[in-house]
Amino acid sequence: MAASSDTVTPSSLRQAFGNVFSLFILILIGVLAFSIRLFSVIKYESVIHEFDPYFNYRVTQFLTKNGIYDFWNWFDDRTWYPLGRVIGGTVYPGLTLTAGTLWWILNSLNIPLSVETVCVFIAPTFSAFAAWATYLLTKEVKGAGAGLTAAALLAMVPSYISRSVAGSYDNEAVAIFALIFTFYLYIKTLNTGSLFYATLNALSYFYMVCSWGGYTFIINLIPMHALLCIVTGRYSSRLYIAYTPLVILGTLLAALVPVVGFNAVMTSEHFASFLVFLILNVVGFIYYIKGMLTPKMFKVAVTLVVSAGLIVCCAVVAVLIALVASSPTKGWSGRSLSLLDPTYASKYIPIIASVSEHQPPTWPSYFMDINVLAFLVPAGIIACFLPLTDASSFVILYLVTSVYFSGVMVRLMLVLAPAACIMSGIALSSAFDVFTRSIKFASSGKEADAGDTGNGVTQNDVVKPDKNEEPPKEKSSRKKKKEKENVEKAPIATKKSERRLLMLPMEASVVAILLLMLLGAFYVVHCVWAAAEAYSAPSIVLTSHSHDGLHVFDDFREAYAWLSHNTDVDDKVASWWDYGYQTTAMANRTVIVDNNTWNNTHIATVGTAMSSPEKAAWEIFNSLDVKYVLVVFGGLVGYPSDDINKFLWMVRIGGGVFPHIKEPDYLRDGQYRIDNMATPTMLNCLMYKLSYYRFVETDGKGFDRVRRTEIGKKHFKLTHFEEVFTTHHWMVRIYKLKPPKNRMRVKTKKSKSKTTLTSSKRSATRKKNPWQ
């Protein structure tokens, strides 16, 4: 009984209470992460947001209705007409399979939720998982306190909220959790050297590959960290176990994803992992033989190993160079080249540069998306160097690379958010540790000082022990024992002296804690405002506030409902690619292009039609079997993301394939204008006519509230298109192609000369090729 009672110590009770309290805090953090993303449902309704999520929702509906095998083999003939699209081979299936599995589990438990409801709430659910994964990752780096702080920060950070509100059913909804969890398992394996965690790391990487194309960030960041450890002399067997199974198993599993396939071993984004894999094996073999051979034999063996390793590495590099040289883009995808060279997309691939998410961010966007974390990150970097470990060096490398990529592409602010939260959590935890310890030390006063003097060991006691305590005869016999005790007590004394140096006055510590709490309160208020106002409004339903109150603009769903009820099922609808997914999912009509943007020529054809005069545009659309043309116009209500503002991108993309479309023809002295100073080419193009047809009837002047000017050409008629529907606020306008006119019969005489003349006239008036 006495032995069992001695096992229950105050420290063990304190640790058990701390674990229970940490679990309770984690549950609250998960509830916070989920609930702060529900403003879109509370303020509006349970609806899918943005454009891409509608395609994911449509695919999930097909999966739950037809099963996994039909999903892999589904050929969608309602997109990219007349080409179509193989869905199973062109989509990252992670999000769809996750939502479909969750829907199946809930229905198996007699919880009858619709597919749409599951899709709406999948992002808030996985944001809670991401917060818990952040806790695990940061705990491996700097302890549980830093982990709890980082998890709470990630649960509210606006950059992550912008892509994970309820209804944001996009790949990033589950991919950020997979990203953080993969990093956690890598660090866990690095700290423990466990093959079990290494295998889990490869499986987590496989889930990331299934979920998002951003998996290439993982397969490049981890090799960079492994190479950094090798260069700085921090190689260990734990590093070998953490890295090699990830490359082997992860690459094999990634190749199983149809959209990736052999790209896992054939593209430049993956070559760095293979090269570091070879280097790590060479270094590991050198360390292995070092423990088996004598120093003389080791030198000879190292010479042989290094020579053979250099030959193998040179051969591999030569093969990689040959593969890279055989590709026009050197083995890199267009988006990857845009990250390495920010000017690449604007020069060569305007379709990538036209996407708003691919634009570089402004400085205010950093304050908007990560707020006060931007000021705490430098302190976190300093804390990671005290001391520098393999885990802390990885977090620093993660932060540096994510800062660069976020500066190139605003969409990758999402990748920066976890790194900023981890660094800020480490900084806040370290600061609170110093301040609370200072208050505790100062409050104990002289008693604590006296206790430290009586119980502790000072540096003078260690360096200069009292010689009178031992008789001269016993001093020589116990010399070794004293030296051993001094060696054991020296680190303790040094640690205590360092702690005393870190102590601050009580008043300064209290003020500092109050300031940090005020900073945290400001962060919470900003995050709640961003979640409620900035990022909760769905793009499918727009709102505005005025002196009359709240105005709701539901024009998009009004237009799609009209298409669904007033057109034939087989009718084809042409629009700019931004609205392709929504048209297919909500109107159930075939589209020419959509948001997948995989065929630049097809998109350029639509851009050319929009940039051409009415007759030439009609010929292009008619050759594509188009029945209706949809344009988005915001000049009446002041909606800035309309097709007129996107029109120059249509010109650039179309001109990149069809040279007769030239951007200077639509500019007046280098300026894009739609007023009376606009060029004739601009005033006569199809996009201008479809947007401003009958617009002068709204106010008698034709004043565009977005461009803040009167339009140049106010009164005109359409000859090849007819208006069939315009929404209540004129935001969506739908036109129908007029049928071709019947040919006129011409009476001809039987004379040979007139017959020859008629045939020559017919050949001269033959229909021109609309593609030229």
C-alpha cells in the first residue's frame, strides 16, 4: 500500500490535470473553428458558394447516386462541348470521396442529410480538424502550450476562413488539414524514428495528393529540409526513416491517382525529392560503414562510396536534364512556372494570369488575412532558434517558403496562414512563459530567493567547493567523486542562472501580459468581423446596404432558373469560362467552356467570338452549335466583376491563338474606354453590344456605374442575336442566336455564259472560315 501511494505524486496529478484541461480546450477550439464559419448560413442560407464548388457539388451528387465505379468512368458530355470531359481522370477526387463517404456514413446511422447539406458543412468540419492538427504539429516543435495557442489562432485566422466558410465546397476545404497533418507526421517521425509514423505520413501524403494540386509544395519542402539537415551536419537515422518511406510509398501511391499518374515521376516538380533521396542514401551508407571500419579503412571506403555516388548522381542528373530538355516548359506546369517566375503567366499564358486568385497580393491584404500575426511571426522565428532543433528548422523553412509563394499568388496566402499561426503561437507561448515566471518569482520575494540560496547550487559553489569540509586524507580518495558531482550540478546551476537572467520586474510583466491580452482581443474582433462581413457572402447571392436598408441581388439564380425552364435540354450555352460550372450545375445545360481551363484554344475561341463584330461572332457560335449566349453586366447596379471589366482578358487570350485579334485595336491611346472616345473596334464588338443593348432605356443617358461614365454607342440594333431574358437588376443577360436567313432563289437562263458567271459569283461569295 505504501509503495502504491508513493507512485501518485503531485507532479503526476498536475500532468493528468493538464492533459484533461488541454483536451477540454481543444474541444472548445474545434467548436470555435466550426461555429465561426457559419455566418454565411445564418445570414443568408445554406447554399454552395463561388464557382468551382458547384462542379464539385455536381460530381458529388453523381457519386452518391451512381457509385464509385461509374464515377471513375464518367464521361461528362455537358462540358467543353463538343469535346466533353473524362471526370475520373481530370479531377482531384479527395474532396468528393470524403463528402460522399461522410454522407454514406450519416445515412447508414439514420441521419438523413442531403448531399448539399453535407457539402455545405464539410469545410467548417475540416477546419476543426486542421486546428487540432496544428496543435499536434506545434506541440512536437515547442510543447503543448504553444500548440494550444497556435490551434486557437488557426481556428480564427481570416486567410483560412476565406476558403473554409460554410458553403465553400472547394479542394482547399480538406487539403489544408491534409497539409498540416502530413507535416505533423513528418516531424513526429523525425523526433521518434518510428516506421509506424513514417507509414502514416505516406498515407497522409496520399490523401493530400488526392485532394489538391498543392501537394507539390509538400514534396518539395520536405526534401529541402532533409537537404538542410544533411548540409548542417544534423543527419541521423531518424531523418532517414522519416524521409525515405515518404518518397517511395508516397510516389507509388500518388501514381495511383488518375489525374497525377506518371506525372509523379516524370515532371520537374518531383525531381528534387528523388535527387535528395539519392544523396540521403549515400550519406546514410557513409555513416553506416563508419561505425564498422577502422579510421584508415574508412577513408578508403569513403573515397569509393563518394566516387560511386557521384557517378550515380551524375547519371541521374543527366537523365533528369534530358527529360526536362525534351519538354517545351522544361517539365514544369504553367502554374509552377508562374510561381518561380511571376512574369511568366502574363507573358505566355494569359489564361492563368486572368484568374484573380493568381494575382500578387497587396500589403493591406496581409494585414487583412493574418492581421497581428504578421508582427508576432519574427518573435516566433527567434524563439525557434532557442534552441534550434530539426523540428524548429522545418517550421522556419516552411514559413520562409510560404511567405515567398504568398507574395507571388494571393491564393497561396492560405498556405501561409498555418505557418504564421504556428510561429505566432510559439512567440505568444514563450512570452507568457517568461512573464508569468517573472511574476511568480517576484511575488515569492525574499523567501523564494532564500529558498533558492539554501536548496540550489550556485556557480561559486560548483567552481570553488569548500576545502575545509573534507579532511586532507580523504580529499585525494574522493576527488573523482567530487568531479562527477560537479559535472552533474554545473548544468543545473547554469540553467537556474539563465532563468534568473530571463526574469523581468513584476510591473513590466503585468503590463506586458495586459498588452498581449489586448492584442489578442483585437485579433479576435477582427477575425469575427472578417468571418461575418468580408468572407461570408456567397458569390451566387449578392447584397448591398444603402439608406433604404439591405438589398439582395439574386440575379444569377434567376437567370439559371430561366435557362432550366425555358430552353431545351440539349441546347448549348456560351459564356465566359467563369460561369461554366454554375451553368452546368444549376441550369443543367451544356456549356462550351468552364472553370477547368484545360483547353486554351477552346477558351480562345470564345474570347475571339466575344471580341469580334456581331456577324463574325454569330458564325463562330453557330459553328459550335450554340443556341444561347450569356453575359454578366454590372453597369446598372455597380457590380464590378462583370464581363466588360474582364473583356481585355478575352482579347488577350483570343489574340494569343488567333492573331487577327489585337489588343491595341480596343484601346484609345493605351487606355481601355467604353465612352464616346472608345475605338470603333470596341464599340462594334459583340461583348459591347450584348452588354449595352437597350441600356440607355434605364436612365435615358446610358450611365455606367462601374466605369463611371456614359457609354459611347447608345442606340443600336442587333441583327444576328435577339434578347430573350434580362434579370431584374440587369446583372445577367441572355441572348439567342437568330436562325440563318433562307437563301433567295435566283432565276437563271440556260446559257452557258450565265451559268459560268453564276457559279463564279457563288464561289466568290462563299462563306468565310469563321476561325480566321
